[in-house]
Amino acid sequence: MMEPGTPTLDQLRVFLTVVEVGSFAGAARRLGRATSVISYSVANLEAQLGLPLFDREATRRPTLTEAGRTVLAEARTVAHGIDGLRAKVRGLLTGLEAEVHLAVDVLLPTPRVVDALQAFQAEFPTVTLRLHMEALGAVTQLVLNRAATIGVSGPLDMVTQGIERIAVGDVEMIPVAAPSHPLVASTSGQPGAARDHVQLVLTDRSTLTEGQDFSVVGVRTWRLADIGAKHALLLAGIGWGNMPEPMVQEDLERGRLVHLSLPEFPGGSYRFSAIYRTDSPPGPAASWLIQRLRKRMEA
């Protein structure tokens, strides 16, 4: 069996233009070439592949054969890939990053994350974005280790050398429990009531803040590495815990969770900062992403 040849990119573009315009003459006008040149290019493509791509006898207008329809899909994939490659290289030549690694604190409200990433995709379609979701010091650890270009980190009770921080807003943290939890019935503003019940605490998977506790008042704690698991256990009545208010707003409205009145922890603001290494300042795309997050803070 004869192996097919290798078509040129120009042959594929001519083929795609003929299909799009619907005629050899129309393709010639669009590409600024003679009709005979277009016909010759398509004929060479068919010779390279060893297949007829157009049925020229059934109608005066070129109609794709079954083989032509199959080749069309592949030709479009190749052309789009080349266009994407050229756009990415064009960006590199102007200093645009090829990809951005973003580490985000899991407590950052999802609508803010989605807004920033949707806008980023529209603004920088050629830049690949890789998203890491972490908690507490793990975000800073990823940036320090150069695994992330930039991060959106919560507050750390420590000064981290070599890290620049830019405020990008906050979220209100509130103590909650399921309606069936004993704290809901027993709590009446009595200090210390929460200490005798299991507190669900989000753990830090990094060594940066290992051994440190944040907003922990319970003597008995269950520690979880996933905010979704913590949410599920709260709904099940297994312990109480502090959660970002936007994340549990619907649960509060529907009565699935109750906002606890705890004198020792009435809640508070959890501040976010965009961070990056001092010796590796963000490029154009990463800088734009930080500014987008700041705009949402001011909105």
C-alpha cells in the first residue's frame, strides 16, 4: 500500500479557503491568486494524499467527497494549531508569559476566582494557566518553591523574606454548626461553651506554618486538608467550625447551618494578598491577573 505524502501548510490553507468560500474562484480572490493556481494547489494536495477531496462532476460548485470531509476536520486542527503556535510565539517575542501558575487560598470566594479566570482567558487566550488550590501557608510555600508564579494567600502571622504582598480584599469568617449540633441549643453567649465540642479545623499542608493554629478555640479538634470535606462534616453535625460567609450563605438561608454566637470567637475578617517572589516579579499576564483581583476588591 502506498503511503500518503506530506501536504504543505499552504496547500491545507488553500483547501480550507475553497471549502469556506465555496468556489475556486472565490478562494482565488480571497487569497489574491489566480484561479489556476488554486486549482493546481488543490490537485497537488489530492496527489499527495492519494485521495479525491472534491467531487467536481456532480455539480459546478466543488463538493467535498467523504474523504474530503474527513481531511477537512484534520486540516482545521492543523491550521488552528499553527495559528495558536504563531500567536504564542508572537506573545513571547513581546515579553508575554507562555504560562502562569497561580496558587489560590481555598477560602477565596469561588465567584472571585471564576471572574478573574474568565477575564484572564479572554484577555490572554495564548497563555496557559495552571491553578493550584491550597490553604494557609501552602500557597506561600508554592510561590517560594517557584512552583507557582503568583499566589493569593491568606494572612500569615509571620514575615516571609523574599515575598512581596499586595492586598486584594478579604472575606468574613463566621462560626457555624448544623441545627442538630448541641452548641445551637446550649449556646446563649456563655464564654467557653465551644471548647467542649469538636472543632473542625482546616490544616496546612506546608511546613511553612507547621504546628501553628489559626482561630482555634476548641480543646478537641478534627483537622482536615480539604474545605469541601469540612463543609460536608459541618452539614452532618460532626463538630462546628469557622467558614467563609459567602460559602455558607445559602446553607444559613435554608436552615442547613446556623451562625453561632461565640463570645470567644465572634468571627472576623480573613485578608487576602496577591504574592510573588521579589526576585521573580510577575510578567504582563500575571500582573494583569493581580490587578483584576484588586478591582474586584474595590467593586
